[in-house]
Amino acid sequence: MPEGPELFLASLFINTVSQNRRYGGRVIKSEISTKNPDVEWEAEVYRVQAVSRGKELKITLCEGQEEHKGEKTLDIVFRFGMSGSFKFTTVQEIPKHSHLRFFTLNEDTPMVLSFVDYRRFGRWEVKDTWGLDRGPDPMWEYQSFRENVMTHLNLAAFNKPICEAMLNQKYFNGIGNYLRAEILYRCSIQPFDEAREVLSEIKPISRWYETQLKQKPSEHCKVMPDILDLCHILPKEVIHLSGGGKGYNVDPDAAEDEYKEFRAWLQCYYQDGMKNLVDHNGRTMWFSGEPGRLTPKEVTSRAKVERKKLKRNKQDKVMTEEQNFKVQKIEKRDKEIKGDGQEGKKHVCTKSGGRRRRQLDKIVKEEPDSVCGPRPEIQNKRNITIYQSPRSSVTTDNIKKRGAKVTDKTLVRTTRTPRTPKTYAVPVRRSSRRVISQ
């Protein structure tokens, strides 16, 4: 998820590509972006400028070729959600998930600046003010940020674990999942300790920050930074990484080599040897050591997700992840049908096995034969086709004329005509008292 450093880098990118360019015409919104407003702007020529604050980015459209007094402007405030970013491409190469587009003018190759969001959690608003639920930016408004946190420690927001309080953008604007993990790890703070207890131990005025203002850059600072100081230090480290200043990768089409420096910078988040737990908000918290006294009651962890190379079919076309997963299940089923080289092995159809068989048969029906291959079939003595599945195949040798009995006395359901119920004559009532003679 893009955090404060990523939005700042996005603003630098927009200003760089738009510095000597002019845009014009309507701002186009995609048809599928129904939750975001239209941008009513149709200036013939305008300029584009960008600035960020925490997890928000503001784009300003300025009418005219050059800056002048009384010019018409329009502000758009973006929130990137889970996967938002800006891309600058040719008109012919507009990204598939481009939801808002600004077109350039007077260029041999027409270009377009696009807001791209393939998960569609990103939002924008046409307004000139930052969000009211957003606090000061710890990177560029550090003193206001520190004061905002220390003066509100008595509020209920700080009753939560420190790892969850750090995601509250009203106080920690720009801090997200990977930054909170790195900050707490480098401070040696247990993530599920109460936020008020952790923050009450530090002073309202930062000694480290005062030392940085007084000393020369070449001098060594002996004062160790606290947790709020690291909210200012670590985001700046990310934006100054070598290799082009790439932060957290939210683009599935981006080259992995561009983010080597960022992955090498990480010490805790998604690293081998670290633990993780799901917090009360459903977010994964990475840490080392003990979690803390406010650990959720239902403790759960998540395994690392690694990208695997997808298999290719006979036509050498890349299959989707969903298709690849289904094909792997079907291949596993075929291996178990063959018995992994153990001939004569008989599978018994149990209740759970039948349910598993129906689930796999449903998967096979959804896939074409060209991808999955033909389904294995056998014919029993009654000419009924039975589809085999793992651990639940039916053997024809044990099917009898009256029902289906297996050697271990486990019943197997077969399709047979139900028996007709027997009919009995109505009994005749007889009297035992007297005999009627004729």
C-alpha cells in the first residue's frame, strides 16, 4: 500500500514530467470509475503541479501558458488506496486501469498523464483543502506532528496497541504497514503494548531534533531518536534511496530490479526470521520477539506469499493464476488415481471423499478439455460412468447385484432403481363367540 514516501515520490514524478509541458482539453474519467466525481475542466491550455502531505496528493490545474495573477485554478486531492500510482505514457499505450487522464498539447507524440489503480480503492475529490481527518506530515511538519500526538494522549485512540494507533492518519499521517513495522522494530518496542504507555515515556520536545538543528551535518549525534523521531527519519531515508528513489512497489507490471534498494533497506517487514500476527483491524503486523500484552485473543499469522511462474499450455499461452491453480489440482488428482505407481491399490469412497470428489468434478466442468485434458472414466458392470477423484474412486470388482459392498464393509452409493414397497391385503375381522350355521 502506498505510504507517505510513495506519495511524495509521485508528486516529484508529476512535477518532473510536467515541468516543460502544457496540457489541454477535457480531463477524461474512465467509465468504470463510478465512485469518483467528474472533473469539470475544459481549459484550452493549462499547467499541472503536484504536492503531497502524508497519504494525500494534491494536483493543481493552472489555466494558461505561463503563471499570472488572477489565473483560474482547480485542485484535485487524491488518496491512492491499495495500489494507486501515476504513469506518463503515449496515448496508444494508456494503461488498462487508467481512471483519470490529462492529455498534453503541441507534441509530436501525444502523451497522457494517468492515475492508475488496478484494485480501484483509490479516491479523488475536487477541492482545495486537505482531508479534515488527516494530521500533519511527519516528514515536513515534524514539530506540528509531534505536538499533535503528545497533546492528545488522553483520547481513546491511544487505548489501542501502539501498532494499531500508528495507522490512525489523524495523528500518524503517512505511516502505513511497512513503516510501522520498521519503526517499532528499530525502537525495540513490542507492537501490541498500549500506545499511551509507550508514548508517555518520551518527552514532548525531541532532544534528537534539537541536536540536529544545532550541530553541523558532519558532527556525530550521540542522542538516540525515539519512536516519533523515527516517524520523521525513516520516511526520509526511503525517498533518498539510491537507484532512482523507488519506494514500496504497488505496480504489478514494474520491473523487480527497480526496487532492489528498497528491499535491501527493509530490516523487519516481510523478512525471513520475523514473526507476524493479524491485528484487530485485519492488518498483518511484522515484528521480532514478544508481541505485547494487548495481543488479539484469536491469534493468527499469515504465510509469505511468493510469486510463482505460471505454467504454459501447448499453444504457449500464459494461463491466469486461477486457471493454473485448477490445472495443478487436476494433475494432482490424476496422480492419485494412478496410485503413484502402486498397481492394484483400491480407493474407498467415504463420506468426506465423496464431498471432495464433487468439488473437483465441479472444477473440471468449468475448464475446457484443451486446458485440463479429458476426464478419466471407467465403466462398471451396469454401464454407469463413474468419474474417479483422489481418495474416493469406486472399484468395479466389488459392485454386486444387490447393492454396493466393499471388502471393508464401507457402503458405496450407486444409482439403482428403488424397490417397490410390498402390498398386503386388508385383514378380515372374524367373530369367535358363535358360529353361524346354515
